[in-house]
Amino acid sequence: MRYLVLTDIHANLEALETCLSDAARRRYDKVLVLGDLIGYGADPNAVVDRVQALGPVGIVRGNHDKIALGMEEAEGFNLVARSAAQWTLDALTPANRQWLIDLPQGPCTIDDFIEICHGSPFDEDAYVFDELDARRSLKVSVRPLCLFGHTHYPMTFELAGAHFDAMGPAAASEARLHLRDDVKYLVNPGSVGQPRDGDPRAAYAIVDTDAKLVYLMRLIYPVENAQAKVIAAGLPEVLARRLAAGR
Ligand code: ZN
């Protein structure tokens, strides 16, 4: 089985379409979405429609998707995120808003091999950056491979017995992770629509459960188009700038 894995799209249609074209060329059977479809970008409805059309077999809500419940959910957001959240809430169609409200909370098991979550398997809103939280996630996860998002930072953590290892983002447009038996993995493919690792390229993954391989992709996409839409929508300008910086 080949799973296409998308996370943190953040209403960036240009980045999403670029990832989908690339993934179609590589082939996949099913789609997994790890949350944060909306927030920051100018195309919340188009992105929701596109994800719905993909018919994901696994999807969890992200903290930005919870904004569909109302602005109270933006409590922990900074000023820019709050402003984007209000814009998004006003822009969402009632049907898309309801669909987002109904998204399940992670973690969710997908098959015998994979589970998915937004932040971590112990807390959907936790940010997993360091060894402490990664170890805790690996301990709590109930499958050999746990896929997560939320940090917008591609990372792979692995636990083989007591041996812990961590790997950061790769510069290559395609990196491969070979999954070994008796090792637990925690993998963040990185953000489709708002990378924050200093690399503006869109990120996504394909997991091949038969070949025991994770392909981690980075793709150049039409950033200027996404930026122009952010500006034209009247969203905070800093959101357009950060797309080009990947921060
Ligand atoms: Zn996010």
C-alpha cells in the first residue's frame, strides 16, 4: 500500500496542487491528512474542496481547523495568526465550516503499521521538537510508524530498544527512509503550505508499507502566486513574506 501523506496545507492551493501533481506521477493508493488544512493562506475553501475530493482514508483535525468552531479556539494564537483566523472564519462556506468542525481528533490508527496525529499521540496540540517529547510520543504510539505534523519542520525520530536517533530535514528533493523491523518511528513530512525550516519548498511524503520505505519530498512551487493571493485577500503581509523565506 502506498499512502500519500499531507500535513499543514494552510490554505495554500499552489503548494497543494504542486504536491498532488508530483504524487500522481509517483503513484499512490490512499491519502492521509494530518490536519491544519486552513489558516494563513488565501484559499481555505478551495483547499477543503480539493482534500474532500481526494477522499482521505485517514484525517485528523489541526489546531487551525478548530477555528471553524469559533474564534474562542484562537485563544493561544499570536496577533497574525488571530487575524488570519478571523479572515478564514469569514471566508469559509457554511458547508466547509461544518465539515472542518466534524474532523476527528487524533491520534487515529490507519492499519497495522501506521497511526496519524496532528501534534503528538499524547496531545493533539503538543509541538514535538526535542528528544523528551519525541520519546514520549514513541512510547505512547501504538503502531511502528506514527506520522505527525504541527511543527512545520520535517523530522524523523526513531527508537530501537533504548537507542534513540533524530534526523532533520534533507536538502534533496527526494529523501528515502528505510524502515527497519523492531524499530518505532515518528515522522513529520514537513508542511505542504507553510514550511518553517528555512526552506520554502513544499513538503510531503509517500509511505510504501510493502517496501517499508518513506519518501520525503521537497518541491519548488509558484510561491509568488500564493503570495499575491495573500496580499490581494488583505491578509497580514508578513504571511506572504514568510512563504518565500520558509520561516
Ligand atoms: Zn500548522
